[in-house]
Amino acid sequence: MLQNKVQENPDLIQFYKQTFNFFCKRNSYPYKPLLKNKIFPKIELENFVIKLADTKSELKKAQALRYSVFYKEKKAKPTFPQKMMRLDYDKIDKFADHLIVIDKNIKNKIVGTYRLLRGDVASYFGGLYTSSEFDLTNIFNLYNDAQILELGRSCVHKDYRNGITMKLLWRAIAEYIKLYDINILLGCASFPGIDVQKFSNELTYLKSKFSLPDEISVQSLENNNYQIYRKNNIKENDLKTFAKLPPLIKGYLRVGGRISDSFFVDYDFNTIDLCVVVQTKNIDEKYKRKFLN
């Protein structure tokens, strides 16, 4: 009976295939990359521990947190296997590093996570996630793989969104930058939803104030046939427009990040993505003193 049901249901077939691959087949994408990892220092502050996930259990807890934020809160569209397992995962997870923030007071609960993928690791396994949405040719022409770090899958548990958890994650990212001598950070940062017209002011503001320089300009792989950019400069106060930006984008801009002129509408994740790039030499002095010294 079960066999007949599986044969009649393509979703179940796909679910069982992906579940088997996720839990059992690790030869194609081993959990740890071929390149030798350096020892990342564990950071402890009050009741928090910030570290890299080093067990399958910790990785699954981080993926469960991502699922609760991306799919339950922000209404991304999970695949059938993701929905059944209640995990946000993809092939990149198996060879990336995963920063996790743990609350020791609540049974070592993971309350924040950030996925870190070095360019030299990505080159072994099919490339950076950002390359699936943006043309990074100019960046690859100026920087070698080992100098590049992709930041992604950032999220914080809803009960810990007071700014402290993200500060802890950025402190750990700064340690990672120093450990691997990273020169450029990049990744996708998003507006919620897929209604591009809704964010016309913000997108025009970003394009006019925070565009990437030509030598490292990045273009979306999607044809942006949206009439959303205003021809005239925004008249309202810049600080007011800045305040409306999503927290992650504001965080990147504060440390010295710049934004792609074009965007990518991710219908599965229910987001409007921009490529954010931070050259570590250009990180604001205040943040250098705070995190990189």
C-alpha cells in the first residue's frame, strides 16, 4: 500500500530521495571542506557562546531556526522535503561554516546564526550562492578566491532581536576575517515581499547614495524591467529614508558596505534581493576599532 502511494505521489518520491541524500549521502558534498580549516576561537559573553557549529546536531538546530524565521515568519516557500523536516537546508550547508549564538541559560538554545562561505571552498563545490542571482565577474577579476567571504542565511530568533545577538555575530565575523585574511565580504540582503514598487523610495535612495564603484560593480541576472527608480533625487530627509531600510542592509551600510544597482526578485524566498559588498579596507574606522583590532 505504502509503495503504491509513493509511486502515485511525485512529491513523496522527491521527499524520500532528498531526505535520503540529506542524511546519508555525503560523498559528493562532504560536511567539512577539503581545505584545512583553521581553529576558530570560541567567544563567551555573559550567558552567550558564539562559535562555529561543529556537530550535525548543531547544524540541524541552526537550520531549524532558519526555517522558523524564513518560512514561518517571512512566508518563504519551502520545498516538500523542507516542509516535512522543518529545516532550511541546501547543498552549500554541508561545506560552509556556520556561526551560531547559543544561550547557555536555556538548554544551549541556538538563538542566532550566520552562514560563512569562503571563496576558495566554494570553488571546489560549484561556486557562491550569490552567483546564482548576480554576476560577480568584476569582483572575481580583482580578488582571488581565498580573499572572498560570502555571508548568508543570517537570522535571529524573534525573542532575541534587541541588537545584541547581531553584534555578537558581527564580532565573530570580525574574528573570522582576521583568521583567514579576508579582503572582501559579499552576500544578498533583502527587502521583504516581492512588491518592488512598494520600495521605490528606498531603492532609489540606495542607488543614488550607496552604489558600488565601477571596478567592482555587480549586475542582477534578472532583467529588471520595473519602472521604480525615480528620476529626481528623493526630497525627503536622507536619515528618514535610511531608517526605513531593513536592519541587515542598514548594518552593512554602517560598516562601509555598498549595494548593487540592480536587484533580484526571489519568488521562492519571498524577497527582493540586493548584492551587498564590503571591502574590508574600507570598513568604517569606528567599526574597525570596535571589531577588527
